Amino acid sequence: MQTKREFMRLKIILPISFILIYGMFVFTKANIKNNRIELELSEQVKNLETHYLMIKDYFLTDARSIRDRVRLKSNVIELFSQAQDATDEEKIVLRNRLYNIVKPLYDRIHSRGILQFQFVLPNNESFLRVHKPTKYGDDLTDIRYSFKYANEQKKEIEGFEQGRTAHGFRYVFPFYDKKNSHLGSTEISLSSNSIENKLLNVNKIHSHFLVNKSIFSVKAWETKDLITKYIPSIEHKDYMFTLTNHSDIKKLQDSEKSIIAPLKDEIYRKMPLGKSFALYIEYKNSVKVVTFLPIKNAQKDKVVAYIVAYTDNHNIYNICKNYRYSNIFVFLGMLVLFYFVYKDLNYKQFLKSEIDKKTKVLNELNSNLELKIKDEVDKNRQQQLLMMRQNRLAQMGEMISMIAHQWRQPLNNLTFLNQLIAFTYRRGNLNDENMEDFNQNAKKQIEDMSQTIKDFSNFFKPQKEMRNFCINKVINSIIEILNPLFSKYNLSIEFINIKDTFETNGFENELRQALINIINNSKDALIENGVEDKKIKIQLKEIEGKVIISISDNGGGIDEEIMNKIFDPYFTTKGEKNGTGLGLYMAKLIIEDHMDGKIVVINRKNGVVFDISLKI
């Protein structure tokens, strides 16, 4: 009875624990996700602010440069000075003369995005609008704070400001004559379109400009005289959207439905705060981030506009995707765990009996495990011996080819000598003296052939015990054997020996076989790839108490896709007729298993390098 109660209690505790643990996981992951997204949104805001300030600085520098150019024109200063106390008739003449002087400059700066260029008298009376020369003489004191400030404080001012017919970024500078007498102010301003174009063309940020309706009357933004055209903003009912050449009404309407509508409440809550912010929404197979950057008026006391940028953010998209997937995976994992634990509670006794049965089976398996392991080891050893025999047969085939190549010249000499004896005999000139010469010559050729057989007979002789031997001598013997054959392919082997003696302990003939396998692999690559200046370089060096044998070639290297397969048994790129796929496998087996060394291969420059590390 006690066991049954405990079981029922566990059945109640289990799902509660499942819910609590999963809830804690989801809560933690949600906090992490939200923090990471907040960082990404902050980066979006900083990015837009940085680019906006850079563009403002660019235009401010340009405006100051224009102001300085105007100040250098003495005739401009003279005309502006005369206008201070001139009659209306005199002002007309002075205005026309000033317009003719600065009009070419305005034409140039207008192409750079400058919208308005204006001269204003100290009493805030517009003397000359270069952008609209027929409109002048109006008092701008109550309309343009920037002129009032510049003329009263004698200081430059810059900022966003609404005029009679257009809003813009104004740069207003006090203007002086050469005696430093105040003559009024000059204005150089640009529209929000210039900022938008710069953000798009230079910084690749798609944005548009919103202007608060409160800075001008409804009649003002509905009139056809406005330079900038407005339509109601999709983001907020109290703001107007400025139309530009990049504006796409249909795209705006689509964005309002799919992107802005779900964010509307949050936008209406944050925009009145007058601070920068960014919001995001998952849209199709991406995440759209909408960033709002507030723009204050020239007085810096009120937010009157916003720059709104729309960007794709792959980082937030991945954060949201990973959050969903991790929740699903953890839920499924815990569900599986819950299932098995629950099953364990229900069938504990059954499982116990099954465990007893399996324990018995395992004991029986353990009793035979040693025999099975020995059997598998024997099979593996037999397989290695078979592959070693196959590799040795392949190498012996190559050795026979080398013997045939080295015998070719002595056999040719013997044939020629035989013909020479017959020819001498037919001429009647054969005697003991020249016959002795013929014998000596033939003996020399036969001794060379015999020495060749002797050299090769010891080349693959099995070595039963490990012993100390000189690596330099092994490499020199290989080069001596291979050079005659390799010369046929116009292939050279260079041995760089920085020290006369590098000794190691191991199986000398096995190391010789491994090195020949690697060198032949390079030879085949050089021939197959049609390299004209075929080169193989062997270098010995000592690093951290070990000798490194580096074998490199200029055969074009190994394809990275098969780099991790080249030491696999029976893997070859030469086809069944040209390769067994055992050469490099046996080289690795000999060096790492029989010699306690290490072999690595890397592509370098226009070839491949095999580095073999052995103990000294």
C-alpha cells in the first residue's frame, strides 16, 4: 500500500515538475531573447543616428564653405552694405545686381541638394531669395526663429525649421563687412529630400521624413505653392509624409497593412515621448526593423519631425527562429523524458525482470568477449597484412620497372659489343688483345646489372626488429634508385639537408617504403596534371626534439573536398587500372602505427606538402 501511494504521489509530482522546469526554461530564454533583440534595436538606432549626424556635418561643412566663398566676394559685401539704408527703388537695383553675381553659385550648389539661398537684413526683412528672386521685402521675424536669433545674437544657428512653403534644415550665418559691421544674415538650407537621398545613395539606408502637422496649418500643407509635397503618414495620424522621387505609394500602403498596423499602438505610445526608438516585426521570411529618429526645431525645445528608416535585420530573425526552435526541441525532449520516466514508474517491476534477463545475457556475452575481441584483432591484423602485401606487390611492380629502365643501357651496350665482336671477327681483326678488351667491357656491363639487382634485392627485405638508422642515408638511397626513372619524365628531386645525420629508431625498410609511396604519389600528380617544370623537394629539419621530413611538390595540390579521404584504404583518384588506393594508407600506417610518428598533409602555394614527424 505504501508503494502504491508513493507511486501515485510521483505521478502527480512528475507533470508539475515538467511544467515548472519548462516554464523556467521558457522564461529564461525569453529574457535572453528580449535582451539580445534590445541590443540589436539599440544598434539600429545608433546606426541611423551616426549616419544622420555624419550627413548633417557634411552639409554644415558645405554650407560654411559656401558662406566663406560669398564673404570673399567684395562686390557682394558692397551691394549688401548699400542695401542697409537704401530706398525701395534703390533696393530693386541692388537686389538685381546681387542676384546676377550669386546666381551662378546657387546653380552649382542647388545640384548638390541646397534648396534655398537667401540674404536677410538686420531687421529680418528678406532682401534677396536667390531661389525665388521675385519674392522679397517680407518680415520674417515671427516666421523664422533662425533669422531672429542670428541677427539678435550675432551667432550662427542650424536646425530644422518650417518656412512659409517648405520645411528644411537651415544654416543661418551672421553676415559682416570688412570692418566687421553687421549687415544681416545669410541662409543656406536643404530639404529633407537631400538627407533621405544621402542616406539611400551613400549609406544604403531606406528612409522617409515625417513632419508634425502642428508646425504649419492645414491650409499651408494643402496649398499647391508648397515646394515639398505631403501626404498623411502611415505611421502616425499627427504627421505628414514628404513625397520624394523614391516614394512608392503602393509600397507604403502595403507596409501600412503588413508592418505598421501590428506596431501602431507601440508607435503611438513612443512617438510623443520625443526619443529615438526602434521596433521590429517578423515579416515573411525576414524581420523588418522600423527605426524612428526625432528631429527637433531650431530652438531645440520641441520635436517637430522624425526620420523613419526601414531595414531588414537577419540577426533578430535568427534570434527569434532559434528561440522558437529551442523551445520546441526542449519541449519535445522533456516530453520524451516525461514519457520514459512515467513508463518507468508503471513498469518498474517488469523492467527489473528484463534487467535481470539482460544481465544474464551480458554475463554470457562478457564470458565470450575476450575471444571475440581476439578474433576481431586477428581479422584486422590479417586485413592489414593483406593490404601491406598488395602495396608491396605494387611497389615491386614499380621496382621491376625501375630495374628494367636501369638495365636498358647495359643491355644496349652488350648488344652493341656483341655486334662489334662479330664485325671484328669478319674483318679478321679479332685477336687476343682486343678480345681481352671486349671481355673487360662486357664484364663491366654485367657487374653494373648485377649491382642493380643487389641494390633492389635488399630494398624490400623484411626487418624484424627496430634499430637505429640514419634518415639521411635512407633518403639518399631512395633518390639514387628513383632518379634514373624520374629523369625519363623530366622530373627533378631536390634534397635539402641542413644536418649530416638525423637518426631515429624503427624499421628502416618500412620507412623507405612509406617515403617511396608518398614520392610516387607526387610523381603521379605531376604527370597527371601536365606540369612542365616537375619538382619534388625533400627537406629535413629538427623541431622541438623531433625530426621533420617534408616532402613537397608543385603538382597543383589536393582538392579540399577529398583531403580527409586520401589516407583511407582503397581510396584513389587514378582509377582501378592506375592505382590500388593503398599507397598513402600504408604510408600512414607505417609512420603512425609502426614508427610511433605523425603524418599530416596540407596544400601550400601551387602544390602539396607531406610533413612526417619522427622521434630522434
